[in-house]
Amino acid sequence: MKELQAAWRELRADVDALGAEREQYRELFDGASDAYLLSDADGVIRDVNFAAVDLLRRRRQALRGKPLAALVALEARAPFRAFLGAIRDALSSARTVLDRSGARLAVELSARRVPSGALLIRLRATS
């Protein structure tokens, strides 16, 4: 029984350490001065940091679950989708135009696939 209790304490300590590490990465992600989005392999937004919320002028909850392509101006969507489909492990960059509820914003995208298959995308306004 003592071995089981010791193993449980060790497991609990590992879980606590992982939680603290996750919180540290969350703070780094949210506090980054550049706008970052994390999407799944299909281009659906899973997370955004505060700088992306400011840049895109949308609430975090409104962005989560939305296809990335829906943020891109209609005429730029086909090349944008091709860009997303071509992203592999190496950093890829492109320029596109976002539609912020009728207001256009030219941006530079830098993106790469992370080991899980998700896309990590940095946005920078170019105008």
C-alpha cells in the first residue's frame, strides 16, 4: 500500500509540474507582441493570442472554431488556401489581405507545421 501511495504522490507531482509548465507557455503565447494563431491541420483556428485579437478586431471566442480562410478577403482565398496546403515543417511566408468586417488589412504570414500537425501562424500588418 505504501508503494501505491508513493506512486500516487509522484504522479500528482508530475501532473502539477505539467500544469505549471502549460501555464508558463500560455503566458508566453498570450504575451507575445506579434499576433499568433494556432489552427488544426485543416486550417480551423484553435487558439489566438491577445495581439491577434487586437489585430483582427474580434473576440477570442469568435475566432476559435472559425476557418482561417474566412478571415481572408474573398479574392485572396484561393492563393491563401494553396499556401496553407503547401506548409510543411519549414517556415513558410506569404502576403495576403484580411477582411476585418469590411476594412482591408494587408498582412505578412509566417507559418509552420508543428509536430502535432497543427499550424502555428504569425501575422504582421504590412500597411
